[in-house]
Amino acid sequence: MTNRDLLKEIRRENKAMNRNLQRLINIGMIGMLGKMGHEAKESNDTVGRELAKIGLLLVAVSESLLMISEIIDMKKAKIEDRLEDMED
């Protein structure tokens, strides 16, 4: 394994770890926003409910972007592997 291959592998693993950390943070945010929305519903706070809904929407957008990013990286890796196979 060359240095370049090793660096590529390290970069892929770092990106995967960053995505996993972001997903864990999103899970925590879902819990906090869900609790906030529930409390706002009990106290009949319309502003709190709207903020919880908007927050949950933003978490959904964040998850979508993470998924798209992962798909793009997988396709790039597949293309790079094919190119390396053709070179050998």
C-alpha cells in the first residue's frame, strides 16, 4: 500500500467518523426538540411548537445532506477504484 493509498483511506475513515458524529448530534437534537415541542404543546405555546417544528425540519435537512454526501463519496471511491484497476 502506497502512502497515497494510505492517505486516501485515512481521509475516507475521517469523513465517515465525522458523519457518524453528526448523526449522533442529530439524534440528540431530535430528542431535545421533541421534548421542547411536547412541553410547548402542554403549555399551549404556539411559538415554542413552531420553533420545535422548524428545528426538526432542519435536522431532517441535515440528515438528507449527510446521506447525499455519503452517496457522492461512495461513487467517487468506486470510480477511483475502477481507474486504479485500469492503470494496473
